[in-house]
Amino acid sequence: MKPREIAILFAAFLGFYANTAEFDLRLKWFTTLSALPPDDVRRTVTHTPTLDHSADARLMFKHEGGPWSFEIDHATTWVQGDSYGVGGLTQGSLDRAPDSDRARLMSLTWDLDEGRSHRAFHRLDRFAMSYRNNAWGVTVGRQAVSWGSGRVFQPLDLFNPFGPTVVDRDYKPGDDLILVERLFPNGSDLQFLTVGRRRDGSVRGDESSYALKWHGYMGDSEVELLGARHVGDDVLGLMLRIPFGPALIRSDIAGSRVGASDWYVSAILNADYSFSVGDRSAYVFGEYFHNAFGVDHLDPTGIQLPSELAIRVARGELFNVMQDYLALGLQYQWHPILGQTVTLITNLHDKSHILQTQVDFDPGDHSRLQIGVVASIGQSGEEFGGLPVLPDLTVGGGVSGFMRWVYFL
């Protein structure tokens, strides 16, 4: 669709359902200040510290009439800063707002303005129609789907997973899909999903995904089984959620067959527990992740990723390049309107770390202010201390501070 056609259709929906629809608006501002290490490749084209900003206005429209519902989310986004045009690696890792529909089935992103250090664009991130009754559900259009049970790492979330350090998780990026759901009286359900994609402007079956997932119960435990054909690979998945006293243990196992016979088995195992300290609430979790596509050592003269790993990093399915990781997290509510989150991610091969902490100030139902720091801890040449990309040049280390403000109208 062309922008004018989308605008006419959008206006028609708004006019027709003006008296019965739900309208919401989210305004967001995100600022990142980053100190780059001396050997960071970005310092060859910019300076340190780098300062980056983004602003976003998301207009959300939803109408429900009987078993039918329509959903349209329109986002207008402005990004500006020192990192724009040179990778934007720090800002992008913390504020992953979708900015392109190159690989999606529908092209619903349009530029408003672009310069050397800024860009303004608008896009439709939700554009879907759904039908639901007591037994069936069907969704067609652009919508988000989240599978798997990872807290930091997502081996079974094949469709736009959040990166480990992403701060803005209000809305997961939508995909162009058809989702059919069958609900059973015992509480189990069966889902069939197809996600269409393009390459070089053409719709490609081998770039698309087709998946079947069953979710059910075994006593107090939950089980999910997944079978998929995902961008040319066969994927089998098993998800378990098992209560253990007051804690909950989860495990996701993803087996991917690449080519005729090469199997890669990735997995997570995590546990979390909520408790009270006096009259304050607290929450802790731990998660182990094995990345079967990762490497067990890094070449200090410049990293050469295996092709299967490089492909998945480029697609936004993986965010780490080595094999084994441990994440520990803590949330504490200092006050009813003031909370803090601390997360430590450790590479178990080179013992480098990412420490991320943020304070959330929630003065009411309509707004939130988040202020935080992300620090890479490690030596140059280690994954989190500074990933080697060329001799004597790295990327990804340093310290970043961020401020995020959102307001719902």
C-alpha cells in the first residue's frame, strides 16, 4: 500500500468507529549518553561521549464489535544524535524501536525527513483484524507474537525478540502474519502461525515462517511443544514451566536443523521468586543460556563469525556471539511509586559482564520516568569488554547512562 492509501483507510476506520472505538496515545522520550572506550571503532568517525535522542508518538486505535476486533497502531518517530549513521549500537541496544519494513511482507514505514545525524519517519506497527469465539481465534495482519519463557535470552522467540539490555518493552514490534488458535475446554490450546517476509523486495517462501504450537497442562505444570519451518530451517521446541514451592522453574529447548543434517540445540533454564522484605515487594531470578550457534573463543585480531551465527545476528534473533551465559536479576520496590531493577549478565567463557540498573519512578497511571546505567565490565577483546572487529579495534564496551520518559494519554 502507498502512504496515501493507508491514510485514507486509516481515516475511514477512525470516522466509522469514532463513537465506539478505544483511542490511546503514548508519548516517549529516550536519551542515551555513552562513554566509548579508546579502541572503539565508532571513535574513528565520532567522538566520546556520544549523545543520542529519540522521541516517539504512538496513536493506538482498537474497536471490538461482537467476535470481531480491529487494531491499528501508528507511530511517528524522530531519532537524532552522534551515533546515527555510524551504527547507533548503544542507543539501538537499549531502545529497539523498529525503523524499517525491508523484510516484512507489507511496507508500512515512510520517511518524513532525514539528514546526516537525524531521521523522522512514521509507520504502522499494528494493523490487524481478529475474530474470536469460545473455541477459535483468527488474526490476520500486522501483530506481535511472543513465544518462549526467557527472562533475558529467548531461544524460542523466533519473531523479533527483545535484546538482553532493551529498556523499552512496552510494545513488541509487529510482524505480518496469520494466526489461527484452537481453544479446548480443558484449557489447552493449539496455534498455527505463518509469518510472511520479503527479500530484495520480493515475497519469498524460504524467508517466511510456518509454525504449530501446542500448550497444555500436566498437573500444576505447563508444557508447550513447537514445530516450525523458519527461514529455511526446521525447528523443534519444548517449553516447561514447573512450580517449585513459591518459585517457578522454566526451561526452553530449541533444536534447529540447518541444511540436511546439522542440528543446533540451544536452551535456557531459569527460576524466579517473589517475596516481601518488610512491607516492600522484591523479585529475584537467575537464568542460564546455551547458544548453540555461538563460538567458544574470540580472535583478538578481529572476530569472524560463523555464517549461521552471523545470519541470526543480522536477523535480530541473536544478540550474543559466544556459547554460555548466566544472568542474575533483582527488583525491589523502595516505595509504592519508586522501584529499582539490577541485572548482571556474565559471559561464562571470558568472564566479561554487563551490569544494568535502572530506577523507575511511577507517579501515576499515566506516566513513568526511568533513569539507568549500563556498564560493560571486561578487558578489550572480550565480548562485553569490547568485541574485537578489526586489529586493535573493538565495539560494544564502555558505559552508558539513559533516561526514558513515557506518558499515556
